[in-house]
Amino acid sequence: RARGRKPWKLMLQILKIAIITVQLVSFGLSNEMMVTFKEENLMTFRHLFLKGYKDNWQGSHAIYSQADLYDHIYYLISRYSHLQNLTVGNLAYERVGGTFTPLTVCKVLYRKSNVDPGNDTFDIDPHVEKDCVSIYSASSGNNKTHTNFYLDFKRLLSVNVYLTLKTVNLQTVRHHELPDCYDFHITIIFDNRAHSGKIKVDVKNQVRIYECRDWNVEGNSGKIDYLLVLFDTVVIVACFTSLILCSRSVIKGIQLQFEFSRFYHTFYNKVVSLSDRLEFVNGWYILIIASDVLTMAGSLMKIGIQTKFQSNYDICSILLGTATMLSWVGVIRYLGFFKKYNILILTLRAAFPNVIRFCCCVAMIYLGYCFCGWIVLGPYHDKFRTLGKVTECLFSLINGDDMYATFLKTRDNCYMVWLFSRLYLYSFISLFIYMVLSLFIALITDTYETIKHHQKDKESVSQLHI
Amino acid sequence: RARGRKPWKLMLQILKIAIITVQLVSFGLSNEMMVTFKEENLMTFRHLFLKGYKDNWQGSHAIYSQADLYDHIYYLISRYSHLQNLTVGNLAYERVGGTFTPLTVCKVLYRKSNVDPGNDTFDIDPHVEKDCVSIYSASSGNNKTHTNFYLDFKRLLSVNVYLTLKTVNLQTVRHHELPDCYDFHITIIFDNRAHSGKIKVDVKNQVRIYECRDWNVEGNSGKIDYLLVLFDTVVIVACFTSLILCSRSVIKGIQLQFEFSRFYHTFYNKVVSLSDRLEFVNGWYILIIASDVLTMAGSLMKIGIQTKFQSNYDICSILLGTATMLSWVGVIRYLGFFKKYNILILTLRAAFPNVIRFCCCVAMIYLGYCFCGWIVLGPYHDKFRTLGKVTECLFSLINGDDMYATFLKTRDNCYMVWLFSRLYLYSFISLFIYMVLSLFIALITDTYETIKHHQKDKESVSQLHI
Amino acid sequence: RARGRKPWKLMLQILKIAIITVQLVSFGLSNEMMVTFKEENLMTFRHLFLKGYKDNWQGSHAIYSQADLYDHIYYLISRYSHLQNLTVGNLAYERVGGTFTPLTVCKVLYRKSNVDPGNDTFDIDPHVEKDCVSIYSASSGNNKTHTNFYLDFKRLLSVNVYLTLKTVNLQTVRHHELPDCYDFHITIIFDNRAHSGKIKVDVKNQVRIYECRDWNVEGNSGKIDYLLVLFDTVVIVACFTSLILCSRSVIKGIQLQFEFSRFYHTFYNKVVSLSDRLEFVNGWYILIIASDVLTMAGSLMKIGIQTKFQSNYDICSILLGTATMLSWVGVIRYLGFFKKYNILILTLRAAFPNVIRFCCCVAMIYLGYCFCGWIVLGPYHDKFRTLGKVTECLFSLINGDDMYATFLKTRDNCYMVWLFSRLYLYSFISLFIYMVLSLFIALITDTYETIKHHQKDKESVSQLHI
Amino acid sequence: RARGRKPWKLMLQILKIAIITVQLVSFGLSNEMMVTFKEENLMTFRHLFLKGYKDNWQGSHAIYSQADLYDHIYYLISRYSHLQNLTVGNLAYERVGGTFTPLTVCKVLYRKSNVDPGNDTFDIDPHVEKDCVSIYSASSGNNKTHTNFYLDFKRLLSVNVYLTLKTVNLQTVRHHELPDCYDFHITIIFDNRAHSGKIKVDVKNQVRIYECRDWNVEGNSGKIDYLLVLFDTVVIVACFTSLILCSRSVIKGIQLQFEFSRFYHTFYNKVVSLSDRLEFVNGWYILIIASDVLTMAGSLMKIGIQTKFQSNYDICSILLGTATMLSWVGVIRYLGFFKKYNILILTLRAAFPNVIRFCCCVAMIYLGYCFCGWIVLGPYHDKFRTLGKVTECLFSLINGDDMYATFLKTRDNCYMVWLFSRLYLYSFISLFIYMVLSLFIALITDTYETIKHHQKDKESVSQLHI
């Protein structure tokens, strides 16, 4: 009889997955356009404002001589002044109260720094001062600024150039969406904090997206935005319904469990163990509830983004993404109704605790290797430079990353380190690939066979689960 | 007695595989030459017509300033005018009715676009207009065109340059084939649709291949083309024979099945199940029939290509390629006659349904990860930019792709996304490599042992199969 | 009793392995120096004679315009004339009978080639003519040559420049070996065979190594060369002894087998099967004999190289390398005397036939995929361009190569090919990684268990083997 | 009762691991800053002193013509003279007794070298002479030096330029540590030893770090250094305590063993076997003792580094790193107290001897392949150039490195070598990936099942272990 009611729930879940996925895809597509526009603008700024910038993937641009730094700054100012005649895009200066906001060049300096390495002496005051010059893009005022710009390299920590540009993302017009206005707050940093003779150049780009003040698009009524908000509302309603239904089932399960344990206590005078109690709570419902809550939160944020109320794309996409993933994983539950599918899911589930247990043991060895590799090989190899990188590098090595490149780079060192790196890498890889990975396979194979042999015993148990 | 007839069929099949493979190889070799010629010409066009083009593998060429775009267009026109003195190949202008076809420069513009980002206002008419100028390669007329060429960057969507060049692929002469004539319809696109300050430059090359109008090759009679067509006809005949024979066997099997089910129904009063019915249809015959049909279709298309009737190389090569693959796979059937080979094939076959079932379950988790990765990491990582790319990237990661690079690129983000990307990647890789791949091994190992133990029981069944 | 004689043989084998390895290492080290010298010279020639040559790993250098080709040739001639003032090495012109050998510039042309692509007509005589000009490095004669050098690009197949330079490899002096004289026959090819507008430039370098005519090295008597020849002789003697001893054992085994089969035939009136007969021949002896023969052949060639009698390094290194590999593999035989080591070797041996059988089946599917991938994806992807490359690429994909790059490159095609490439790659990788590799593991696991359970039964058999 | 005492030891161990890890991390962080500073300075030197230096990852810079070498040297001298106006860092010349130390240009030459390759004759004296010129950075003296600088390229082995620069690493000020003084002894080597026409350029950088003579930092008392030394002392004390406790346990175990063997000998009149004796010594204690000794040694060295007494970072980091790794691995012991964790550890431990044994067998085949690959493919492929590289390359190939690249590079050779390379690579990969790796899995799977079935028998044994 219980099965007679199910199709409604099932249909709701399937509908929910469908509309969540549609929502995710539509959000992703509009997201993509925005991201591409931001990125291309950042690339444009690099090409416009950095002298001799080349499109190489490493992206690190550095200056090694004093004259070069002056050149870069003057070039930047000159390019900024002639921006309107240079750019092929819609870039414009920001205007605050009728006047254009200036380009600001800031010198960040130690308060005092008398360093004389030749004498092995120094006298330094590590407090930091900031000294800024505003440069207006008026045509005549530039020359004056150039003449009295002087940098004391001994004290210099960094030169920061701040500028603000505005543009409109016209692309969306072709998708019948309304174009948004963009504020780019660009910071170009010439970083000399290390005083190592190398000044790193970096362009940072902070963007603010907002509805334009006054607009007119021929033949576009802007209705599509309302439809999107409506769709989000539908999603929230569907999720809320699903949430209510699942919560009810979970609550019923908990009630049943209390009754059972009272009954058990009365008749057998024994306490029901925790693991038996948990049998009454269906894990799948918990999964669906989690997914619903996340979707609702994500959809609310999405409405906020759509109405330009806020623009926290990252949190919203994490919420929606996780929710969609959980929904899809939940589909496995319905596949589990078929017996042949069930065995595979049961195997993964049964093996899980053992795998986790084994992972704990292995994690100890892994951590040991991470610390050791970081401290010894860090100075000689880029992939071992920080602890986070070591963790990722070793994890990748286990799973089949390019080893030879890793070997090769630890080549030109002193003999002790060379020997250590060989012992380290060979032992690590052998231990993990030949023993640990094989044991994972042994674990799963064994569990699969156990599950298969006890399928009949399990079936009565699994009845309870689903 | 049934076995006494077999060798004829077997010999026909072996002959068929041999001639199909020969046909494929000959088609592939002539295809290769054509493809290389097309590609080298495209590379030549890039080097001739794009200013400052370098052979770097990324292949993306972009323009960031107004002056640069004008320069590119003028350079292109000038290079086109002096083409005959520049190129080391056989390129020539197209001539229609005695006059050379011109180079066409088209501006694609919005009908109206008053964008003032400084004021946060815009007034745009998204309808697109096209405005073209024809430039004849006559020596004197160029200068005039240059002077009145003006681009309104606010309205500009793209500048397209169309030109047509002709050449002859002389290489084939050395292989005693007749040289073909090639029409290259080249489109050079300066794409400003994004209005992001970056104009992407792309060279497209559409080619038409046809028999030259009038030709003379010393000491070549052009007979080889007729031989190739003859060979294709032989292939079609062989496949047709094979098709007839296999169809007969299949039909016989179906008749037998009907008789059997009638008999079974009469005597036992039971309906024969679908899986028992399918036992009467030999899957290998279906495979051979499919292969034959594809080969015949492909050979017919190949004759069409050989006689310059049509030039759809892609469809033809897909047909021939798939047919050849199926033929080779069909060889396994004959290896299955040996008992020791049989066990391995039977294992794969027996494990197949379980593997597919398991794949379905896994696909749900996989799809969940794909959606989630796309929406969250898409804006920050190139490999997660589109849904298709995510699918490929995750699939590659499971099978041992460079993980470190993937980790590295998700490095410089805000903390939330960084944390999410780590959780996402570690959980995905661990789940799939340690659990899912291991379960595949468990599945196959178990099936192998089952098959081995029941070999004797199976043998009676397999009798029926082959 | 039979074991009492063994230590002598064992000691001989160990001694043999030791001296073979020493010989290999010494040969390898002197080989390395020669190879590096050759390679660095080739790189020098590229930098000296090619205009605008850059050290990029792709190594393809191409010319796209007529003026560029003339420039390259004139640059080459001028650099050759001033070689002595340019090079930092010991390069010198070849002198034959007092006069310097000239630089030769050869034009390779079709005899006739009237190609008019604009009219779709051509009239070609595919016979090839060669037309050479010799340029002497005399200071005044150059200008004249330049003026009358003319290339007919319609007819031009290639321009080949031949030049000969000599040098001495002084490096060996530091290792107390005698420096050798080197003749470099350099060919610079400007290849226009495709007439695709792209002329490929290639530098080829053929080298002749010989003893210098007249030499004097302070404090070096050149004795080390004799010691090396002596050592090679010792190796040959050791191998010959080993060869005799092993052949005797093999012959005894064969005699025993004949006696046994005669006895068996007489008493049981049955023929001994081939596999039983092969039990009498010890495979390890065959291995050692093969190794000995190869070592002797290789050592003889090495003496020839040492005495500058011949210089076929490749064949010699293949012979010596294979011999050393076989010797080392032979060591496993002695490890097999220990029971615990034996089980592993027996497993590999027992699994071998099954693995080979399975490989046959898989090879059919693999070949099918190769042909199909070559014909369909060849035009669109570099890794699928030739059949050999496809084989290597697919093999690499199975074993964990970068898949994503392969996916990525098949991206920008027409929809049919794109779809096909996805189906092709996903199905191939899934089939091979998830099913075929798993079945290999199932095979080995099963064999290991079989061997382990029958260890006792096997022991009596293995007694016979060793 | 014995368990009642344990918590103290356990808490000591956990405390020890915590403080060791903290010590390691703090050492690593200060190490990182020093390494980055050194590396950035080296990069600065390359950019300042080498003409036309580009930041490409290959890092090989080479000169091919005489004029180019002179240019490089003059450029270097000129840049050195104007260093103070060029550098953006704190670089200064070294001063010894008031005068600046000069830049030294040394020519390394053969004593005599009359090489005439054109005549096939040479007359060489391989003894090496060194001829140095000192250049003071005084403004006027430079021109004179330039004029009389002459290089005899026939005799030239290398030009070495030595220069010394000093700087202060001010970065540490921001972390409240005291800045150190750095002496960079830079050697720029133009290496012509090969006389192959290619002069390799290399910049080497030896650094001495010491406390500055006289310093003043506003608002910094330098106390943090004393705290670090104090912390190291705490680590040493903790390790010493742990060492004492563990040694006592080990000694007790050995005593017990002696008593047991005496008892056994008396009552049963049998000698206790070595493996039974080793049961009495707890391996975990040995591990902890080793870790403690290494930590104490490392901490002592670290105190030495902190007090600028010595600066052997490498040895110190190897000691501390290994110690930390062993400590973390030791944690597994405590996880082993839980039964379910124990089975996994026992499996790894039980499989270990078999894995090692199998590795021995495999190593023979592996070594054979290494030698063979080195000698045959070495001249044609970079990854096979030295024996060490071959070992690493083959090891990487087994574990999933990019195979296609390896295949591709062995492409353009003579047919014999090409064929050999294919046979070599296919056979190696198939053998190792399909058979050897599978056998590892079979070994582990089998051991896991054995351990599981005998868990009960084992438990009594494992009682003894822990």
C-alpha cells in the first residue's frame, strides 16, 4: 500500500531535478558571458597600459632596472591620457560631479632606510608611508608631472597606480537581455617589497556591475528579466514542497524509532543501539532535504543578482552547484529499486567505512611525506614551494601525473639533496602506487564478494532501507 | 554437416576484410595529401596577410588599439595587391568573365549605438548593418580606397575581409594521379562583437576542389583513377555477397525461432521469453550486416569523390572507418572458435551488462560533479569554461591526466572558491579513482571467475551462440 | 651430484654479466661524447647558416615569400665565406688537392610547368632537372654569383645547398683518448615540393669520423685504445666459454629427449607430444646462448669501431644492448632457486600464454579503432595523422597520457566529426581502461591463486625445469 | 595493568609530534623567504649582466659567433660599472680595506693548440693555463681594458667572469626578524670546452649569509630570535625524554628475550630462531628512537643556523624532515589499537616481504631494459641520455607519464633504431603495466584475504606485537 503513494513524490523529485538543472544552465550561461567580458577587459588593460607586454601564459612580467621602471610609469600615464584614441572598446573615464577622476600614482616607502651593504650596515624604520600624485587626463598638465617624479629605490616598497574606467557590456543585447554598466577599478602594482633587484608587475581589476542609469534599446522591452525571476520563484516553491514532504517522512521515521525503542525496552528490557536507531532515518531523505535547502538559498541569492541588488556570484554558484550535484546523486536512490543496480551501490556503501579507515592510516604516512618534502625539496623545486602545493603535487603523482618533469627539476642540486630526492620520490611512488592503491582494490573486491554472497541476507535488511 | 559449408563464408569474410582495409588505406593516403595541402595553404595565408603573425601553437591573434586595426587592414590590402611577387606557391586571383574578382572589406555595424559609459547611459539599436567596399588589385586604384576608409568603433561589430584565390595541387603528379584545382574562399575576420577592447583576428578558409578545365601531363594517361573506381566496385560486390549470405542466416534464425515458439506454445503452453528469442539471432551476423551496409554506402560516396561528383570527405570517412572497425571486431568471432580464447571474450560479454548498469549509477554522480564544477569553477578555470569541457576534463582526470596543472590554475582565487575547488577535486578524484575504478576491477574479476567455474555449463550454451 | 658442478657455471655467468656491463658502460660513455659533439655542431650550423633561426623546440623553420628565400640563400653564402671570422669552434673548409671544395647551390626543377590556376589550366612535365652552381669562398668572386641567380618558382621543387666542413673533437683529450677528425657533409634543403606557398627549411648533417692523419698530443701515448680492444677480447672469450657450456647442456637435453621418446614409444606405444618434448630443453640456456652470440657479434663490431675500421654505432649498440638486457633477465633464473621468489616468476610465466591470447583478441578491436581513427580524425588532429602515430597515440591514451589535450584539439570541427570524435574517444577509453585492463588484472590474480594452490604439485614439475 | 601507565607515554608522543611539526613549519617558512630572495637575486643577475637574456624556462643561453662573445663580455663590464644607477635593489660592490674588489675576467686556455682540421692534423698540449684581468669599476679605466682584450678561440676553453656583490634582505623586517647580510659570489661562465662552435653561458651564484656588522631597526628589539632558540631547546628536551622511555622499553624487551631463550633452551633444549627473537623487539620503538635522534641532531643544527654559527640548511632540513616523517608514520601504531584499522596495517606489513622479493626479480628485468635503452636510444632521445635519466624515465612511464611525447621524439631516426625503439617501448610498457602491476595487485589482494581469514589466529600473535 505504501508504494501506491510513491509516484507523486517520485514525479515531484524528477520535476525538481529538471527545473534545477535548467536554472543552473541558464545561470551558468549568463555567468559565462559576464566572466569572459571581465577577463577580456583585464587582458586589454594589460596590453594598453604595460609597456612591451606579451601574451605568454606564465603571466609574470618583471622589471630589472631603474630606467625601465620610469619608462613603464610614463608610458602608462601617456597611454591613459590618450585612451579615447587608442581603445577599440567602449572604455570611458569615470566622472564624479562633472570632472574626470584622476589617475593616481602612489609611492609606498619605508619611513627611513639607510642601507649600505658594502659596509654591512643598515638603519631602517619599518613604518610605511604612502605618497600619492593625482594626474588628470587634461592635455596640457602632463608634462609638469613627469619632471618632478622621483623614486628613492632604497626606500621604495612599491609603486601603485590606481585608475577607474567604465564600460557597458553590449553583448547581452543580442540575447535580448539588458546591457549592464561596469566600473573597473584597476590597480597596477610595481612590487619592490623584496628589494631583490626584481620588481614584479601586476595588474588587478576589481569590477562593480550595476544597472545603467538611463538606457534605450530599440525593440527590447526587458521582459526577459521578469521571466527569470518568475522561474526562480517556481524553483523555490518546488523545493519547498519537496522539503515539506521529506521532512514529514523523516519525522515519521524518528517517531517510529522512539516507539520501537520503547516497545523493545518494555518487552526485551534492552536498549536499542545507536546504529539500529539510525536505521530508521533514511539517509536519502537527509540528502534531498540538504539539496532543497541549498537550492532555496541559492535561488534567493540569484534573484538578488538578477535584480542588481547584490553581486556575490561565487557564493550563489557554490550553493546552486552543490544543490544540483546532490539532486543528481539522489537519482541513484531510484536506480537502487532495481536489484541488479542495488548490489553495486551496496558495495560502495559497505566499502566506504573501510576505505575511510584505511585513508586515515594512509593520511599519516602521506602527511609525513608532505612535511618532509616541503622542508627538504622546497628550496629546489617549484612544486614543493608551499605545503599546499606539496599536498597537491604528491596527490597528483599518485594518480598518474608527469613524474619525469618532477624528477628532472630536482636534478641540479648538491649531492645530498639529489640523493634524498631520489629516495624520497621512488619510495613514495612505490609505496603509494604499488601497495596503497592495490590495497584499495583488494578492499573493494573483497567487499563486492561479501555483498554478493550475503545478497539474500541483505535483502531483508535493504527492504528496511529504501 | 553445417560446418562443412563454413570455409566459403569464412574465406569471403577474410577477403572482405583484406580489401576493405586496402581501400581504407588508399583512401586515407590520398586524403592525407589533400588535407596537408589545405592546411599548409591556410598557414601561408596567415603568414602572408596578417601583420606580425607568429607560428605559436595557441593560434590566437588579437588587436588592442585603433591604429593597429587600420594597419592590419592596409597591410592586408597591400599584400593582396602584390601577391604575385610575394608568394612562392602557385596562387592566382580568381577571374570571372575576364576581370579579377575583388578583395571585399565589409564593416558590420549596429544601426545606431550612442554609448556613453561615463554617464552610465546608452541608446542602441541592435539591428545589424553591413557596409562593403570592393578593392580591385589594379595597381593605381588602391590609394584612393585607403583615404576614405573610416571605422566607427562604437558601432563596429566586426570587419570581414573576403578574398578568393586559386591554386593547383601539383604534388599528386608524383604519385601518378591527376592534379586537382582548388578554390580557396578566404575570410579574415576582425571580431569586435564583445566591445571589450580586444579584437580577435581569425582566418577562415573554405575550399572547393574540382577537376581542372584543361590539362596536360607529360607521360601520364590518368588511368589510375579508373582503377580506383573499379576497385571500389569490387568492394561493393564483395560486401553485397556477404550481406546476402548473412541476411539469409539471420532470416533462417528468425524462422527457426518462430517455429520453436509455436512448438513451445503448443506442447508446454508457455510463451517463450524475449531473451530466449534473441538467442536465435546471432549478434555477429548483425555486426557483419551493419559493416557491409556501411561499407557499401561509403564506397558509393568514395566513387562520387573520385569522380569529383561531390566532396564530402567527412561523411565518407566516417562510413568507411566505422565499417572497417566493425569488420576487424568481427574477426574476434573466429578467434572464439578456440576454447581458450573464448573464455576471455565470454567474460567481457558477461561483464558488459553489469558494467553498463554500474556506469548508469556512476553517471549520475558524474553528471552532478559536471554541473557543479561548471557553475562554480567555470569563471576561474579554462578547463571548466563549458559543460562539454568539464565532462572531458573530469573524464581525463579519472584516467590519469595532469592533475597538478588543474590544481595550480585554481589557485589565485578568493578563499571560498579556493576551498571549494580543493574539496571538489580531492573528493572527485578519490571517489572515482579509488572506489569506482576498483569496483570495475572487482566486477571483471568476479565475472572471470564465475565464467571459469561454469565453463562446462556454458559450453552447451555457447554451442548455440556460435 | 649434478648440483656439485654448478658453482663454476654460476661464477662464470656472474663474471660474464659483470664484464658485459662494464663494456657497455664504457662504450656508452664514449658514444655519448661523440653524439653530443655531433648534435652541438648541427645546432651551430643552424645558427650560423639560417637567417633568423631561433632555438624553439618545434624546430620547424619555414619561408613564405620570394624575397625571403633569396635573402636566406645570400645570407647563407655570405656566412659561409666569412666562416673563419665567425665561428668560435675549430671548423675549417675541406681541401681537395690544395683547393677548397666549394659551396654548391642546386635548384631542383620540373622540366616544364605552365600552371595558370586563374584559368584552371596547367601543362606540366613531371620529370625533374637539377641545376647546380658552385661558389668558391674566394673573397672577390661572390658578387658575380649573386647577380645572376634566378629562381622560377612555378617550376621550383627545392633548393639544396651542399657544403662540407671539417673539425676535430678535442674533448677526448681530457679523457686521455685520442681526438678524432670529423667530416660534416651539410645539406640545407629549401623544400617547395608541395607548392603550397610554404617552403620548409631543413638542415641535414652527415658525419664521417676517422683517425687524423698527423697528430701530436703532449704527454699522451695513446695506449688506452689498445687496452679497450684487449678488454673486448676478454669479453668475447668469456662469452665463447659460456656458449660452449650451455650448448653442451642443451644438446644433452635433446639427446635425453630422444631417448625418452624412443623408450616411451617402445613401452607405451605412444608418441610424446610436442609440449612434453619442449620440457627437456631448458629455456634459460637458450636465453644465455642468444645473449652470448649477440655479445660476441657486438664486441667484434666494437673492435671495428675502436680501430676506425667502420663506424656503424647503431647496429653495434643494438647488439650489445640486447645482449646485456638478456644477461640481466637471465639473473632471474638464479633467483628462482629460492622457493618464495619462484612463485612470482611462475605466475608471470603461467599467465603469459593467456595474456598473449587475450592480446590477440584485443588487438583486433585495437586495430579496428586505429584504422577508423586514422581515416576520420587524421585530417583534423596531429596525433592521428599517420597510422603509426595513431597506434602510438591510442596505446599512450590507454596507459594514462594526457587525454584532455587530445580532446581539445578535436574541438573546432564540423559537428559530425566532433560528435564522432567524442563517441570514438569515450568508447575507446572506457572499453580499454575499464574492461580490458581490468581483465588483465583478473587474469593475473587468478593465475597467482592457481599457482599458489598447486604449489606442491608444481614443485615436482619445477624440479624438472631448473 | 600495563595499560594503566600508557596514557603518559601516549601524551608525550602526541605533544612531541605537535611541537616537532610546529618547529618544522617555522623553519620552513623562514627558509622559504631566504630561498626566494636568493633566487630572485640570481634572476636579477642574469637580466643585468647577460645581453639579450629572456625569461624562458629552458634557461639555456648560448653564443655562436666570435663577435657575440666579445659583445657579451663588454656588455657585462659596462653593466657592472654602472650597477648603482641600474639596479632597483640594494646591491653594492664589496669593499676590502677601503677599495672596491674588482671584476675579474679569466681566460682558461690550452697551453698550445695548433689545430688544422683542413689538413687533418693537430698538435695540442692539454695542460690548462689561466690568464686573468682585473677590472676596477672606476669610471675612466674601462676603455683601456677593452682595447687589449683578445681571445684565441683555438686555445680557448672558457672565459670566466668573477664578481662579488653584497646586499641586505630587508624583507624579514616585516616579520619582526632581523635582516641578514648576503654576499653573492657570482661566476659567469662562457664554456667552450667542447669546441663545437657553441659556447654555453651559465651564471652561478654562491651565497654567504651572515649577521650584519652594525644595524638599527626602529622599534625592534630582536627578541624573537631568542624565543626560537628556546623553542628548539624544548624540542630537544621532549625528544630526549621520549628517547629515554623508549630505550628502556626496548632494553626490557631484549632482556625478556634472553630470559625466554634461556628458559626455552633449558626446558625444550631447542634454540629460539632469529625471527622469534625479533618478535620481542618492538619495531615501533625503534622507529621512535630513530625519529628522536634525528630530531635532536636537526634541532642542534637549527640552533647553529639561528645563531649564524653555520648555514648548512640542506643537512638540517633533511634531518628535521626525516624525523617529522617518521613521527607521523609512528601515529599509525596508535591507530592499530583499533581492530578494524589493524587489519589494513597488518596486510601492508604481511605483503611487504613478498613485494620486496618480487621487486628484486622485476629489478633485474628493469635494469636490463635500462642498460639497453641507454646504449641504443641515448644518442637519439634526450630522456635516455644518461643512465640516471633512463631509470627515471622508465619508472615514470610505468606510472603513467606522457608516452606519446617519448614515442614522438624517437621518430626521425634510421629505420633500425626506429624499429628497435618501438619494440623496446611497446614490450617494456606492456610487460610492466599489464603484467607486473597486475601481479602487485594480485599479491596484495591475496595477502588481504589471508589476513582476513586468519584474523582470529593472528589476534593472539598481534597481542604480542603491540
